[in-house]
Amino acid sequence: MDEFYKFLAVLRKYKWVLIIVPIAAILVTYFLVRSQPNTYISQAQLSTGIADDKQNTVFNQSLPGDQVNQEFANLIEMVKMKKVLDQVSYLLILNDLNSQKVFREPSSLMKTVNEDARRHAAEVIQVKYNNAESLNPNDPDQLGMINLIQSMRYDSGSIGNSVSAMRSGSSDFLIIQAESDGPELSAFIANNVSTEFIKNYSNVVKQNQHKAINYLNELLVQRTDTLSKRMTDLRSYKIRNRVLNLDEQSKQLYTSILEYETKKQDAIQTTSSYAGALNEIDNKFNPSERKYLESAISKVNQDIASIKNEISSLYDAQLQSDFEPRYQVSMDSLNVLLDQKIHQASDQYLVNPLASKQELMAQKIRLEIQLDLSRYSMNALENELNRLNLRFDNMVPKEADVQTLEMNVDIATKAYMDILNKYNETNLEAAFSLKLNIIQNAIPGSSQPSKKMLLILLSGVISVALCLVFLFVLYYLDNTVRTSTELANKTGIAVLGGLNYMNHSTLSLREIWNDQNVSSDLMHFKNQLRSIRYEIERDLIGNVVVLTSLTPLEGKSFICMNLAAALMVTYKKILIIDGNFLNSSISTDFTSNLYLEDFMKDRFFLERGNENASITILKNKGGDNSLVEVTTEEKIKDKLKFVKSIYDLILIDTTALSVSNQAKEWISQADVVVGIFRHGKILNERKMLTVKFLKETQIFKGWILNKQSHSDKS
């Protein structure tokens, strides 16, 4: 709250600034806007097709909301392109050059243009308009036309300031608005900006589509060549390696391997059973019987062996032909012949001693034949399996190569189809007409409400706000001490009182303390001195009081003399010592024949005299001097002890602490120290170090705030 009151005090101080500046701003604004012409607004409306689902169904291009906003932002920026505005600028100046009905009064430059110059300018500008070119400022002839257009305020910059484009809510429509000083001019600008914008946008879109189609066409040719090459590579590989359909071939080959594996296992089992049965039959014959049998049937066995060889040959042929039926017929015929030979062999045992074992012999012959055939079939099956496995092993790397080539073909096909679809889509889009259309032309608008009063009011409000901001910045940056509260808060030391500013150059002590009829300001000043006198005498220990300050020119001497007078009227004997050797203002301004140097050196003696109230002044002779240079420290203490016994209070005026150490010499001899601080001074870090020293003395009683303003509160 204190800070708020301080800021209010600053505002009171600068109240005339807060009054004069807004009034001046209002007056200046009034004279600036009083001749401002009325304005007229016209609007043209365009459909874009960006957010229209009905137009987007052909291409299935319904855009998300963010992309729709981006598209509208691009269109709005294209509306205010210099290329578009230049075209409108040409149309405006051509109208004023060729037509009797002009949009604006001719400028001073336009009035100087003769008919031949008008005709020449119209021809050049018409060519520039037809070719959508800008005037060249480096050409002196065209530079004059540029100046002519600018003088009529038809240039692109002026038109751009009067034209705005916006989206109508969340619809598909784009509004182009023009504001000028004439209703027909506003409508003309809005309509022609719309037309030129659509023309420029159409050219840009068509050029981009044409570039895209050419690029896609070149890319499509490249992709076609790539696809053809990869398909040729695949076809050549299949022809070179006799590959038709590896998937089907590998399946058939694998099935055949499984079938032959099954037949091989069956043959192994059959061979084992035949071998076991023969062993059983052989065990039923003794050696002599076995010898007889072998010699008896040797001729028949030769025939049987020949038939078995034929059967084995046919079996090989059947395996090679993948079990063709015709081989089975031949094998069946040989089997019948084999049975006949077996019966023939059995008949030979009817008249021999082994006739009783005839049946065993027949079985033995049959089993031997079946065992031989089974063993041979096993070998044949094994050979066929090896052949099939070799074919399968040779097929695996071919399969990998074919897969790689087919994958390359698939990739090339996909790339080709992507480019083809994009190419067809771009061609289809280029075939359709542009979506931008003017659905409502601009018409001359009515006059807009005047903004003159609003501008005048705004100038006043803004000027007041700027003044307040400026004064607040001054207040915020102001580090000066203006009140007793600020001084006490910043230093952490009590303030004994404050004294208002008094022009003491024309003020005497007699006028203050002896005159009965004094002004109210002077009476208030006396009361302030009385308050300070009370604060100093309260709880006073000792009677040597040193008055000092942080910097020079704080008013110590004036306060010292007035404080002495205030004490004297309370019937006290006061001794004033001018301890400021560098600036002896008391010694200069007041009459006395007593000097401090003489007193310290015993050149005269102060007598006790009477007990009446009085003021005695010990002046100094000035110069580059200090207390400890006048006499010894013991002598100083003795002299001060003596004057303490004579006077009720000794007031010592010293130098500022920032000037020299003379003040510290006096402070070392004092009982009480009082600081004088001038209103409006700054407390910086260097001064705060001095304040710290005063606190450490333990005898610093407080501050007297001097020369404070009458409006500042303590």
C-alpha cells in the first residue's frame, strides 16, 4: 500500500503532464483526420472447391481440416501477390488514361501529362498487362509511368493496403474485400483482383500440372524399360535352364522321392522275409541231400536265371518309364514262364530218393527267385532315389535364382503401376476445369461509419496510457529516498525526524526563534526542530553529539545551528564546535573570536561563567587539517572532559564521511552520533557500506531527513 501511495505522489507531481499530453494528442489527431475522406467497402465471393465434398467426389480427395486451412492460407497469400496487384494497377491507370469517367481526381503529375504522353503510356501499360510483366524502374520512360501510377495511389502497395482476403467461416467460399474512397473504385478493385487472381492461379496450376505430366511421362518410360528388361531376364533364364514351373516341378519331384522311399522300405522288408524263409528251408536238408539237389537241377536253374535277368531288365525299364503298363504285361508273361520252369524242376524229384521233400524244393526255388528279384529291385530303387535327389539338389539354386528374378519383376511392376496411376490421375485432373469461380461479383458499397471520433478517442486513451507507463518506469527506476519510512527501511536505522525545505539564505536564527509572528511554514519548521530536540535528548547518554552525513551539502551546519537554538530556549548552555576543517561554513557565517586550535593548545581557557542559557561557538581556522593533528589524543580527551563539565550539550559539526576520515576522528570522541540525510538523494552500495560503519559504532542514534518536500509524507 505504501508503494501505491508513493506512485500516486509521483502522479500528483506530474499531473500537468497527464493533462497536457493527452490534450495535445487529441488536438493533433483531430487536425490529421478531419480531412480524411469517407471509405466504401465492396466484397466479391469465390468458391474454391477445397472444402466442397461434391466437387471432390470425382478424385476422392476429401482433405482433413488442417490441410484445408493450409490450402486457404495459400490462396489468401496468392491474392495479395504483387503480380496480381500489378495487373489491377494497370487496369486502374488505363481506365483513367482512356476513359472520361475516372475513379479519382487527377493528381498534380497526371495533370501535366499531355495527350501524346497519355497515348504512349496507355500503349506501354497495355502491353505490360497483356504479358503480365512489371514496369522496369531502370528504364527512364517506364519509371515515369511508375511515378504516375504512384501519384494516383494505384500502385500495388496502395492496392495491397486496401485489399483483404478471408475465408467465410468454415465454408468453401473465399471473400475478397476492397476498401477505398469511392464506391465504384472499391467494386472495381474487388472484381478485378478476383479475376486476376483466378487467371494467375490457373496459370500456375496448369504450369505445375504440365510439368508434372512431362516428368511422370519420362518416369513412366524409364519404369517400362526397367520392367521389360527384368521380364526378359527372367524369361531368358528359364529358357536357358529348361525351367517351366519350378513350384510344380519341385512338388512332383518331391512326391516321387517319397513314393520311391516307400517302395524301397517295402523291398527291404520283403528281402528280409525271403532270406529268413530260405534259411528255414535250407535247415531241413542235410548236406548230402543239398549236394544232390544242386547237381540235379543245375540245367533248370540256368533257364530260371535267364528268365530272372529278363525280368530285372524289364523292371529297370519300368522304373525309367515311371511304371508304364506295357512293361508290366511283359513281366507278367515272364512270370508265367518262370512258374513253368519251377514246376519242371519239381517234377525231377518224383523218382529220386528225395521225392518226399519235393514241395520244399519248389518253395526253395520260388523263394530264391523272389529274393533275387527283391534284391535287384532294391538296387534299382536306390539308384532311382539317388537320381531323383540329385535332380532335386540341382533344382534348389535355380529356385533361388528364379525367385530373385521374379521379385525384381514384381518390384518393377509395382513401381510401374504406381507411376502409371499417378500419371493417369494427373491427366484426369488436368482435363477438368479449375475449381475457382466467382459466384458473386462485388457491387458498389455504402459509406462506412466514420472512424474519426474513434481515432481521436484512441489517441487520448493511448497517450494517457503511455504517460502512465512512462511515469511508472520513472518511479520503478527511481532509487531516491523521499520519506522517513523509506530511509528507515533501507538503512535499518530509526529516523529522529524530518525538516521541510526552507530557504535559509534569507532566514536568520533570530527570525525563527525570537519573532512571535511567523508564517505557518516557519512554525511547522520550528515544531519539527522541537520534535528532533526531544528525540535527541531522550535516553541521551553523555552530552557530546556529532552531526555528520554520508555526502557533502546535506545541510549539517544549518541544522546544527538551529538545533543549538532549539536547545538554548530550553535553558541549556550549548557549545558548538566547527569540526569541518575542509568546509567551515559555521566559522564563515557566524561571529566568534574563539578558535578550536587555540583552545586545544591552551592559548585561551573557557570559563564556567554564569549558568544562564547561551551558545558558544568554537570556530576553526580551516585548511588541510584534522583533529589529531591539532593536539594529542590525551589532550583532546582532557579538553572534551572539561567542556562537558561546563556545557549541557556539545554539538560538533563534522565533514561528510565520504570526503575524509575527519568525521571518524570526531566520532571516536563522541557520546552520540546523528546523521543528516538530504531528501531526494540515492542510497547506493557505497553509501550502504558507510551506513554499516555507523551501525557498528553503537552510538549512532538515528537520521534527520533534511529538505524534504511539503507534499511527501514522513
